[in-house]
Amino acid sequence: MYHLAFGRLERGAVTEALALAERCVALTEEFKLQVLQVNGYILLGIVQRTFGAVDEACTTHQTALRLGQQLSSPALIVHEE
């Protein structure tokens, strides 16, 4: 789903990309695929931002960040100094 959604987004089919990204997140939640779930939320946020839903996209990206921190993902951990 992730790659299909990303491909649709790149080709400008934003409505299809949104549906696929939402399905991607739903599947990763259903099957507890946490590592893939982070990527799904990141992509969903990107698609939401493309639609102009900036507040919704920020919330989605914060969810991805929280999940990444729970997984101790170095790519998603915010280092505060």
C-alpha cells in the first residue's frame, strides 16, 4: 500500500494517494506492524499536507514521531539540547 500511495502521489493522483495511505495506516495498525506504521503515518501526513490540511498533517506527523520514539528509531527521535 505504501508504495502504491507514494506512486499515486508522485503522479498527481492525490485523492487516490490519500485513500491508499489511509488504508496503509489501517492495515499496519490492524496487524501491529509498528515499523511500517511509522512510514505509513509519514506518508499520510505528506498527502494531507498536499491537500492543504496542514493541521491534520501536523497531528499525523506527531503520531509518526511518537511511534518512532517508542521504537527508539534514530531517524525519528528528537534530540533536545
